[in-house]
Amino acid sequence: MAIITGAAANLVAYMLNGQVDAVRSWVGRIFRAGSEEEQSTSLRTVEDDTVALARGTVSEADVKARWGLLLAAYLAEHPEIQADIEAVANSTPTATETTNIGQQHNHGSGTFIGRDNYGGIAAPRNPND
């Protein structure tokens, strides 16, 4: 049970650190033996939980508890995934920039690629002009 609790906590930590791709990867490996519906549902749950955590509409403890139950139930049906769950439990989520979901601003002209941009992008002036 400690391994499941640790794995659930690490999945949530990855979500909170903006490392959703890592969570998708872990969950994809864990649920690979399941049906297409189980795989799809688990990945959709990752997305839903990540958004809910970012918006503050669900508590970290609730998400950890939900993933703990999901992992425990799935492990009971598929004991061969124990090593994958242990790997998640033993992984170390690193702090990165947080993911800002749904709030981006672009003021001015210029290239806008996933970050806030205030002002335009101008070509350097020729000093001989």
C-alpha cells in the first residue's frame, strides 16, 4: 500500500510541476495491459485532474486518493504492473515552471508561441542609417 500511495503522490506532484507528459507516459505504461477503454479513461483522468488542480477546483489530497484507488484496483487485476507502479513511486518529480492552463495574453505584434508577449518584435536597426 505504501508503494501505491507513493506512486499516487508522485503522479500528482508531476501534474502540479507542469510535467503532464511524464504523467501520461507513466499512466500509459501502467494501464497498457488494460482494455482500450481503460487506457483512454486513465489518460482522460490525467487531463481532467491536471486542469482541476491548475484551476483549484479539486484538492491535491482528493486527486492523490483517487489515483491511489485506481492504482490499487488495477494492480489487483494486473499484478504484472507492480514494477511500473514501483518505478513511479521511486521517481523524483523535479520542479519546473508551472503550467498555466487557459490564460495567455498577447499584446502587440510579433510571434506568439505559448508564452505572454508584451510588445512587438522589431528587426535591429542598421547603425549606418
